[in-house]
Amino acid sequence: MLAQEEVDAVFINAILSAIQQRNLERIWGKPVLDRVGLIIEIFNAHAHTKEAKLQAELAALMYKKSRLVRVRGTDGRQTFGQFGEAEVVSARGRAASKGTGFVGGAGETELQLQRRRIADRRLRLLSQIKEAQRTRLLQRAARKRQSGLEGKSLATIAVVGYTNAGKSTLTSALTRTALYCNERLFATLDPTLKNAILPSGRKVLFSDTVGFISDLPIQLVEAFQSTLEEVVEADLLLHVVDSTAPNIEEHRSTVFHVLNQIGVPEEKLKNMIEVWNKIDYEEEEEEDMHYLDDGKGEEEEEEEEEEEEAELSEDSIAEETLEASSEATVDEDQIQNQEDDSDEWLLSEDENVSDSELWKVPEEAKEDAAQKSGPDVRVSALTGVGLKELMYLIDEKLSGEDEKRKSGTIVERNDFQSRKWRPSFKDGEEFAAGQ
Ligand SMILES: Nc1nc2c(ncn2[C@@H]2O[C@H](COP(=O)(O)OP(=O)(O)OP(=O)(O)O)[C@@H](O)[C@H]2O)c(=O)[nH]1
Ligand SMILES: [Mg+2]
């Protein structure tokens, strides 16, 4: 067991509310990172292109906004937080001022100021991202005009899947190019287009995309909106599944959930090809299993895991931490009940929810999983097994699409606004603010 001094920071694999995070930091005297915070750190570390950097900054900003809480310090005065978080300001100061008609106060001003700064920056980032999106749109339109063989349009195939499923490795293998592949999560943040020739001789474009992850809040999806646009607009989707992942069903349903959220039409989801990757690994794994066995029975391990999970449940964290540091902290409900009208104008409608709610993927959405229960094709992107079969399948699916288009079953969708999911901002406003 590590001594407290040896620990630099604590990561909690759950979504913490701002208050929970802050209370834990107070008790432990260490920075505490939750699941969303960690994802954002990774986004930032992996963002290299201009667009990816903008998107990562927007994600960080949205997260920061949800962390804006007001706390009263141990000495009873308004505080900016023990750890220098300038965004943490007093709620009780505001409560005390209620009824007197006095709405000002240092804490509130600071909070409003912070919110305003965040709102301004968000608008600027959104308009820059929108600009990148426009360029992308023009390029896409130009690509569509380019003809493939026999006058067929140049089809785009988006490669989607959970992070680390092997999307980049597969895209590289299919297009015989070298894309950046890595064991790290979110190795790819930008969509990359590469061309390839199908067995029929048809020329197509493969688009490698950012990976999905469970509990990825919709606010983060907003940040990657222009990247995900490639997916919505693609002619065909390849869903890469890591067949070695222990929680494969959760991965699959997460991917379906995100695709639904970003507005991929039902028709395209049905037509999607499910590719189970890393089949080479499966064989090796069985041989290796006994080396990894630590001598514990499976039941014992499960029990331990359950205990750990119980310890980390949000409620227990909230209770413990609120008790342990009652003087320095405030109750979350109390804060929400005091949710003032004065700041509301800074937030759009959907943002007036508690911060813990803000970062949660709705439960029912998780059940919104794949109807299909097996792979269309099993491959190994590393060894090349199954890739030929996959290429034939893509050819087949695309010509099926052509047929449908000819018979008028499919209507071309060039209209962005008809998408199911749209970000919480209104287009006109964003542009007015950004120009
Ligand atoms: N054994 C085995 N490993 C694979 C296979 N395909 C990919 N990998 C490995 O899986 C890891 C992730 O591969 P990537 O292609 O970067 O995965 P990705 O889905 O693009 O990941 P992100 O961009 O981070 O979302 C790398 O270490 C690959 O070498 C495969 O067919 N077999
Ligand atoms: Mg990748």
C-alpha cells in the first residue's frame, strides 16, 4: 500500500460532481481526477492539428463550466478554494443576501465573471470549429462530384468503433497506408481520409475517426461535432469491434448510442458492417491465460470488484465527504436549490441542470443497443486475415446502396439541419457572436 505522501493525484473511475471532487481534494490534499476529467486530459495530450486542439479546448471548457461551484471556506469567508481554483466562490454569501434584495457580492461577481468568460470563449471556439466544418463540407461536396468508375460517385466509408478497437490499424491495412496506431486510448482525434480500390475496381475513400468511449457525455460529443460529421455523411459505416475486449457488449452498445446521438439515420445503422477485429489475439490469449492467473478464484475476484465498486459509488462518496468536511463544504442540493436567476441568462436551457446530471449518459440510452448479435466478418487488421472478405462485403453493400438509390428508396441527405441531434447552441447566434 502506498503512503499518502507517495501519491501525487487520485483518479476515480466514475463521474464525480463538482462538490464531490472538491470535497475529496480537501480531505486527501491531492488533486482528484474523475473519468471525464481524464478523458479531457487525454484529448488535450493527443490533439496535434488545429482542429483537434480547438475541439479539445472546447471539451475542457465545457467540463470546467460544470465545475463552477460556490463554496464557503473554513473561516466562514467566501473562498476561491484551497487549491487555487479561482472558479470556486461562495454560495452561502449569496444565500445570506437573498431576501435583502442585494444581489451583488464579491463571490457572485467572480462566478458571473467566470461564467461569462467561459461563455465567450465557447462561442469563439464554436465559430472557429464551425469554420473548419465549412471547409470540410466544401471538400466533401467536391469529393462527391468526383466520379469513380462508371460514373458512380466516390463513396466514403467511415470506420467507427470504441477507442482502441483497431480502427486506424484496419484503415491502414485496407488502404495500404500508414496511419498512426497506438495502444493509447484516443490515439486518433482527427478524421483521416485515405483512398482504396475495391475488388470490383471501384474507388472509395476510408475515413478513420475518433474512438468512442462509454460515459462520454454529450457535451464532449459536441466538441467533436465537426469530426463526427464525417460519420453522419458517410455512405457506409464499418463498425470495428475489439473481439478480445471483456465487455464487448457494452462497447457495442456505446457505439450504437453515440451514432444515434450524432444523428446517423436508421437506414445507415442497419446497413452498417460489423467487423470483429483482433481474431489473431484470441488464439494467443487462450494459451497465455494461465500465466495471467493470480491464483484467486473467479468468485473471489468478482466479490472484490463489487466491493470496490460499492466504495466508489457516487452516493457513498457524497455522504462520506460531506460528513468529513462539513464546515468547509456545502451540500449539493443546497447549491442547486439556491440556483439563482441572475446567472441563468448566461446558460442555454439544457445547461440549467445539475452538474452531475450534465455529465451522465442517460441509462435508457445505454440499452439502445445493437439489434444484431454477431459479426458480419471476423478479421485481424494486423495479420490481414479476413480483409479480402471484408472488401468484397463493402463492394456488395455499396452496390446495394446504388440499387436503392436508383429505385428511389434512398433520398440523398445533404441537409445538415435535418439531423436528429444538434448541439445546444443556435446557429445564427453563434455566428453573430463569432464574427
Ligand atoms: N493483436 C491484434 N492487435 C491489434 C489488431 N488491430 C489493432 N491492434 C492493436 O490495437 C491497438 C489499437 O489500435 P489502433 O488502430 O490505434 O486503434 P484505434 O481504434 O484506432 O484507437 P483510437 O484511435 O485510440 O480510438 C494497437 O496497439 C494495435 O496494434 C489486430 O488485428 N490484432
Ligand atoms: Mg485510431
